[in-house]
Amino acid sequence: MKKEFSACYDLVVYQIYPRSFKDSNGDGIGDLPGVLSELDYIKSLGVNAIWLCPIYKSPQCDNGYDISDYRDIDPMYGTMADFERLLAAAHEKGIKVIMDLVANHTSSEHEWFRQARSSRENPYHDYYYWAEKPLTNWRAEFGGSAWEYNQATGEYYLHSFAVGQPDVNWTNPKVREEFKAIVDFWVEKGVDGFRCDVLDHISKDFKKGMRRNGPHLHEYIKELFGRDHLTNIYTVGEAETTKESILATCGQDRKELKSVFQFTHFFVGRKGKYTPAPHRLDDVKKILVGWQRFTAKHDLLYILLTDNHDRPWFNSRVGNDGALRFESATDIATMVFLLKGIPFVYEGQEIGCANSHFSTIDAFNDVECLGYYKEQKGLIDEQKLLEQINFGSRDNSRRPFAWDGSENHGFTSAPAPWLPYATRSDEINLEKDTAGEKSVCNYYRALFALRADREVLRRGEWQQLKRFKRNCFVYLRTLGEEKILVVCNFEKAQKITGLPEGKLLLSNAKRRLGANGEYAPYECAVYDLK
């Protein structure tokens, strides 16, 4: 095991979407004092790190992923003093703070771009990509052409995402120096790491039609994060996740990133972004098994996750968010978070949040799904189009956290939040969940307490059992003489036999049998074999 990676296995990261977590001042928008007020709750989950989605100054064209000032806090979230108080309080409680670094693009209102678009002779002009005519036929991720005309210079600029998110030109060494200085600014503040947004986009090759993973990607990442004073900073990239690219970015002695997200299993149950597809949890298992073997072979860190701010809820897509919501949510959590890797939990998944169902597009804010709605309106039946939006919108996981069952769900004192509450917030909220016999949150607490207590679940080797048996996932974690058995049944009840017996440590059912025997749909159990 790489020495600098060893401590990473102790991490349990909780992703916070700040505008939807907790509002402290009654304006309907979550903020940093709101996060500060709930650090004890976060700590109670067994979490020891938080990842904050962008809190920088921004016109909010893409909910903060369009940054106008990398060194200041957006007033909707508070002040730099608020951030510094949050950072100090988190550290006092043993919680690390990971920032979201958006390096592929800025806001069109960033001072660099204001200057760049004013004149071809402006010193900042080469901070971005310009062309007399579009160099490619690329479509922007949020719809339309990726090239936008700029009247003042008579040129087009590249925006891989929204029009208000112009791509930064990393071939310019001045740009690279700017981002090194930005990283250093926050490290000097005391932050513990960075999640790097669409980092593989920072190198492009227009001649070969490569909008990401271009020829200079690795030298740029190494220049940014391979510096000696950043050795102890944790980094995780949102980037292309082929085995080759992960080895190139996170391999032994690369001095680039410590880890990258792997999203292959996120596409199970979806045909494109807005259409459900036939699936089984066995499809997810197959993908997880492949990555466990690959990362073990190459001594790489693996990120354990099912949810984030860019996807509708995983349990709604591939599990059961109906009558067996508790069983399904806890079974999936056990299956994923007891594998070898670093758990990432997204706010709300720990109470079993589920997708919403709205009858009007007015209930949505997500720039991506609004662009899709605009493109498809009139081409698809309105009701069917809204069904697609309800299924695939990123707003599913971005709606305000429901702390309780009151009218405003404990999120804000404002008459209405920035985005309508999830349609099942009366049913699915923290207060109701933790008071119930079947509490997803309390199960998460027990799961992460077990992981923290047993080093074998953090650093132990992984081995699959019952490889060819369908509708279940059975594996061992082993460290020296310690052995822990994890059994996760899937959609159908069945008998599982031929397993070693041990002491029951955790189960999402009132299991009286040993490891061998009948398992109900989505039943899971964890056994100590020593």
C-alpha cells in the first residue's frame, strides 16, 4: 500500500450541497452558518470529512460551478469569516474540509473573461479559447453549440457547458500559474483537499476532436498538484474513468491525483439521462467487482459512492424506493461501503431520499434539464417529457434537506425555499426517519461505526465468494487473522448456503439465522468470522 494513501482509507466523506443543506438567515437558501450549526449531526454519522460544493462568488448560472471570484465567498452563503469559523469548528471536531475546484471554466462574469472579451489585444484574451469560426461541431453539455459569438472581438469562444461558463485556456502558462495560486490560497487557509470538477477537460486537442483527456492533461495536473507542499492534501478528480486513464492519473508515483471517481455503475438503470432502462443489482455488482480487482492489482484508491449532486437518487434508479425503501437503501449501502475504498455519502442519502414527481416544469431549476426540456418541447408529448425530467433531473438530489416534518421541514424560516421541497419530504425526513424502527440514518451510523471500529473493513483485502450465484453479493474482508463476511441479497428472496458461519455484527433485518439460510429481498448481514 502506498504510504501516502494509507491514511485515506480512514476517510468517510459527506458531500454537502450548501444551498440545500440548512438556511440560517431565513432567505430560503442554505448557507455556511447553516452547515456550521449541523456539524454535530454530520459527526454523528461517523463522517470525518466534508466536501463543500462551490461556495465561491458566482452569478449562479450553474449553481456555483460558474465562478466569478475564486478567492471570495458568495454572499448567499455568507462571508469569508463564516467560512473560517466553519473550517476551525470542523477541524476542532476532527472533520476535514474538502473544497470543490472548478478549473476547466470560469464564469463569464469573472474579471479575466470581462477583460478577455473586450479586445483581442487585452492581456487576458489568451486566458480563453477564441476562433474566427467554430473549430469543431461540439455540442455544449447543457444544449446548443459549444461556441458562442462575442460581438466586441468578432470571435467565438468555447464553452463546454453553459454559455456563462467559458473554458479556460490551459495551454497558457499564465493560466496555470493562476490556478496554482488559487490552490495555494485555500491550502494556506487550512483546507484539507480538493474535489476537482471535470478535470479531464483542461487539456483539449481541436485537430483530433478531443474536448477532454488531451495530450497535456497529465503534465497540467502534475504541475498543479505535484508540488512538494501539497503531499498531504487529499485530491479526487471528476475525470474520464477508463482503466488506462485512472492508471495514468493515480498510478504509482504519478504525483497527480490521489484518486478519481468511477461512475460506471451510475449508468445502470438509465438509457441516456432521462429514460429508465431494464436493470438488476447484479449489473451493479459486476461493475463493482471489476473495479475492486483492478484497484487491488494496481494499489489504487477506490471511491465508494452511489449518489452525488449530478444524478437522481441511486435507490430510485436501481433499487426499491417504495415499500422496501429502507431495506433497499441499507442493502445498497452495505454492499458498497464495506468494500475496500473511501466512502462518499451525499446529503440525504443517509435518510433514504427518493426521486420526486412534479407536474410542472416550474418546479425545476437545473440548467441541464431545462435545456433538455426546451429542446424537446413540442417533439415529445408534454406528460412524457415531464416524466423524463422527473426521472433524470439533477434537481432530484438538489432539493432542500428535510430535517423534520414541519411545513418548512426545518430547512428555512422563509415562506418558500430556493427550490421546491422533494414531493416525499413529509414521508422522508430526518426526524421521522430516526424516530422509526426502520431508520436508514441509524443504520448508516451503525455501518460507519463498525467500519471505524474494525481496521479490516478499512485496509483489509477483498475477496468475492459465491462468484456465480445471481441475485446476491457475498464477499470477505481479510486482514491478518481477522475476517469479516458481508452478505447482500438483492431483489428476490432466496436461500444462500455454503458460507462460513460467524458472529452477527450488523443486519438490516431481525435475522435469527446464521449466514446460511433464507434471505428476504434486499436483506443483508455482516458476520465476524474470527
